[in-house]
Amino acid sequence: MSAVGREVSSSAPTAAWRRKLVPYGLLLPGGLWLIIFFVVPMLRLVSVSLQTGIYPRYRFAWAWSNYAELVTNYGGQAVNSLVYAFLATAIAFLIAYPLAYFIAFRGGRWKNFLLVMLLMPFLMPFLLRTLSWKIILADHGLLVDLLKSVHLLGEDGRLLATGVAVVAGIVYNFLAFMTLPIYVSLEKIDRSLVEAANDLYASPAVAFRKVTFPLSRPGVVAGTLLTFIPAVGDYVNAVLLGTPQQFMIGNVIQSRFLVVLDYPVAAALSFTLMIVTVLLIIPYVRAAGTEDLVA
Amino acid sequence: MAAVTDVAGGLPDGGEPPAVQLESVTKRFGDFTAVDEISLDIEENRFFALLGPSGCGKTTTLRMIGGFEETTAGIIRLHGEDVTGRKPYRRMVNTVFQSYALFPHLTIFENVAFGLRRRDVDDAEIKTRVAEMLELVQLGGREKQKPHTLSGGQQQRVALARALINHPRVLLLDEPLGALDLKLRKEMQIELKRIQNEVGITFIHVTHDQEEAMTMADTIAVMHKGRIERMGTATEIYEDPQTGFVAGFLGASNLMQADIVDASTGEVVLAQGRRLRVSPGRLPAGEKQVRLGVRPEKIHLVPVDAEIEGNALEGLVIDASFIGVSTHYLVETGAIAQLAVMAQNLDDRRFAQGDRIKAVWRPEHTFVVT
Ligand SMILES: Nc1ncnc2c1ncn2[C@@H]1O[C@H](COP(=O)(O)OP(=O)(O)O)[C@@H](O)[C@H]1O
Ligand SMILES: [Mg+2]
């Protein structure tokens, strides 16, 4: 009796301890991953961004001037980035929402097939996909000729090597990232909710505005973020479909890092891009009020 | 949105038109006929139950009245007005959906106010009407909560309030109590009946639960395979089910085959020459054979040597189970293999397995089914 009691009392603290430690143990792999692959590189990025010197000899010097270069030298590219990313996100949304709606509500037994069709272009390598836009938008290509013939485009107008081409490329490349989350949130909506709205005197348009769209908001938020964030930092579309006139901040970062080997400025630009993106996203997510929707 | 109109449709002869009128309404899904030429009139202020087993076409019928399903053929009238092709949002009916279908992103207040907002009722009136309605369903003070924070029974009442606040002329309820547990279901049955009395709106209540239908409804229509087999009050249907399906679906019955001996006196004969009597009016004219039924609680057991008026079959008790309020017997008679008998536990004697007895009942308790 007493032996059992002693054993219980002596093992109790260790068992309690173990129970307390388990959650931290479970957090460990993810935490380590985050520290090694995010926190440390981020600190390193910030520290590089404050260095000065000439390749390959850079030293830390609180060189805030690296950050000023964005405004003094690369303002145009920064504006391009924001404008193109914003336009591409808006256009992708306008294409993706009806598409997702159609597949979710009208797809019937073709749903899976239609989703596969949506993803099919992604089986082709990214570069090839973007290069084929060069053919579509080419100066004497079908599209340009057609637009000229209906006078949507002037006699010497062109599509390739313009902002239009870059935005088109971004829209195309990120369309699936916009469509899939919207599709998922629409697909989840209980059809009887729409019927209930109709039952309560909402016409189809009003039912969409008051019920379907609000309930698909989490998908819209996810889709727009999944498009906007990579689009702001994109550089491939500007290289392949634009000219230096259309270059975005991603192109600058790419050339600073890999061509000029000006690591401090490249790091400062990267870090700024990140901060600006986060600052833009926070109010957007707040305004979209997705937390309301989580049941 | 003000397109929801009330039309004072009167019948040519000036009588009040029924609240809901179906005329040979049919619905086919491909080759499958879910609703087969249903015709019925539902009078104003009724509590009408559409009762039938799962898959018999109840929901489809209700959805056609609500406008969610197009009719394949037939005419639907609401208060005399033909609404057959009309969209749901232009019909003066509201629905309580089986899954409640509360809007998860809106508060209880906005859920209930939804229909009024669509019709541009002003804010002050919306406020008072929502408060009144939530009071009626005993949910005052929950305005700001979201539906998912309420229990099943409470959500059910929000769904009811959301429909009733529009003062529909007909309220459609599709198995509204189906998701509730037994105790809550019993409470809500009484509650629904009270609310219907209070608001005086025609309720069409779909259910597969015969007890629920009998508890609540003034009129019950029993559906089977897309058709209405029997319609009437609970008592009428129970006492004279008229078809074998209805007899079996509402309560238990003993069915037996008989030859008609004399239709004018109601005399029939079972297998092995056992003679019985039926109320003469119930025997179909011109038939030779009929199927008879009698409810287990209408039958008494008496000792085999007792002299008794009425229908009597001699038999052997093959099973007796005491269940408190009553004792259930299975009796083997020559004419019917297993006659079910339910005897109230009054002061008369109980029988045991192996006893020879006589099963007796009054001729007027015998019904005829087709
Ligand atoms: N949209 C539909 N397409 C095909 N068959 C359907 C559809 N809706 C209902 N049915 C069929 O019609 C029959 C009646 O269905 P329903 O009216 O829902 O029955 P209940 O409500 O009485 O259980 C069922 O056999 C069902 O499978
Ligand atoms: Mg049903």
C-alpha cells in the first residue's frame, strides 16, 4: 500500500512535466524550420541591406542610403510593380470569379474535368507558356491584326513590349491561383441558402449579392493574395513580354543580385518590397473581414 | 422588389378559393415519376400534413409549391391565382427548410429581417417586427448572435421566425423537426401548433412520422409512390385507412382475406369458414373478395368458452408480452396465422402462452382495404 503510494508520488512530477513538454516538443520541428529558413535569412537580409562597399568586400555600416535608392533610382519600376500587380489581380479576379462560379454551380458531373482543364496549361513549363504569349501578342500576329481591323488598336499600335502584354502575362500565369480558392469557397456553399434567399424575396441577383458573394469572400481574399503577392515581385513576364520600360522591381532586384552583384541595394529593395506588400495586405484582409465568416 | 403582389383571386361562384390548390400536378425526373398527378385543395388556416415514407415525393411536392422545382404538368394555384411558372421570390409563400438554411454570415436579427429588407420595409418597423417575432419563438435577446452559436432547436425556431415574419399566406415546412432529438421534437410539435393557432396561417407540414402528423395536423394526406393514397383527419384515416399501405403506415393492423357472403348484411367468410361481420356500407359493391383489417387495440381476448356478440375467432396464445400500459399478444387462429392483439391492463384477466382463447371485436371496427 505504502510502496504504491510512494511510487505514485515520485513519478507524478515527471509525468506532469512530460505532459507540459509535449506541446513544445511537437512545435520543435516546425519552429526550427522557421528559424533556420525564415528568421535567420531575414536577419541576414536586413544586415546585408545595411552594408556598404564594393563587390566582393562589403561591410556593415548602417548604410540607410541603400533604402533611399528605391525612391531615387527605381521609383518607376516600383510604380510599375504596384500598378501591374494591381491591374493583373483585378483582371484575374474578373475572369476567375465567373469561371469558378460556373464550375461550382453549373459544372455538374463535368466539375472535375473542368478543374483539370483549368490546371492543364500548368503542365507546360512556365517559360514556354510565357513565350507563347509572345506569339499571340506579336506585332503581325492574329490578335494585333484583328484589333487593328476593328480600330481598337492604331495603325502602328502594338501589344508586345507594352504594359498590356506584361499584365496579360501575369494574369495568365496566376489565373489558377485566383480561381481555385474561389472555387473551393463557392463549392462549399449550401445550395439551400440560395434557395432560402429566393424564398425570402431575393431575386437571383440580390441573392448573389447578399448571400453567395459574402460567403465566397474567404476564397476571394485567398485568391487575390495568392495572385497579388507573387505578382508584385514578378520579373519574368516583364523580361519576356516587355522592355526595360516595363521593368518591375523584381527585375531590379534580379539584376542587382545576379548581374551587378550589388548585394546591399538588392537586399534593401527586397526587404522594402516585403514590408510594403505586408502593409498593403493587412488593411485589405481587415476590410474583407474574413474572421466573421469562420464558423 | 415590390413585385410580390396579392391578387384577390375569387372563384367564379364567389366562394373563398382554397389557400393552395394542386390540379393533376406531376413531376418527372427523366423517366422517373416522383409526383404522379396529385390533386388537392388545402383550405385557409389549416395545419395540413403531407405524410409518407422517405422517397415518396413529399419534398418534391413542397418544392413545386414553393417554386423551387418546375412542374412537369399540372397547375398550382395559391388563393385562386395560378402561380405554376412563377419564381419563388414572387410567391407569397415561405419555407422552413429541413436543414434550416440560416445564413451563417448574418446575425439572428438580420436572418429574421432578411425578407422584410428585400421588400424595403423601413428600419423602425423591421426592428419592432423582428423583436415581436423573436418573442413569439422565445428567442428574445439573441438578436446579435450568429446562427452557429445556437442549439438545433433554437436554430429551428429562427428558421420559423424568418419565414413567419413575412406574413406569408402559406408556410411550407419540410421535416422541420427531423433533426431534433425526441424530447425536443415533442416540445416543438406543441410549439408549432401553438404558433400556427396564433398566426392563423396555412401550414403545409411534410413529415414521415405518423405520430407527428396525427398530433399536429387538422388534415393529413398520406403519400405513397408519388400519389396521395388517403386524405382526411387523423381519426378518419386511422379508423378507415382504405388501402393496405395506409393501414400499415399509420399504426399496426391485422389484415385478412375474405369472401363476401352477403353485401347487404355485411357478412363475410374467412378461410376455414369463419364468419365475420362488417359495417355493410363499407363493402365494395360488385366484388366477391375483400381484404379486411382490424387494429390490434380493438380486439379483446376472452376465455374460449365465453358467449360473445360480434366477430370472434378462436385461437391459441403463442406469445404474451407485458409492457406496462398494455399487454401485447400474438394469437394463432386458423384463419390468420398471427393476430396481433393489444390489451390495456385493466382489471380483467391476462392470458399466458398456450391459453386457448377467443379474439373478439365489434363489426364496425373492421375496415376494408384495397
Ligand atoms: N433532382 C432530382 N433528380 C432526380 N431524382 C430526384 C430529384 N429530386 C428527387 N428525386 C427523386 O424523387 C423521389 C422523391 O423524392 P423526394 O420528394 O425528396 O421524397 P421525400 O421527400 O418524400 O423523401 C426520390 O426517389 C428521389 O430520388
Ligand atoms: Mg424529403
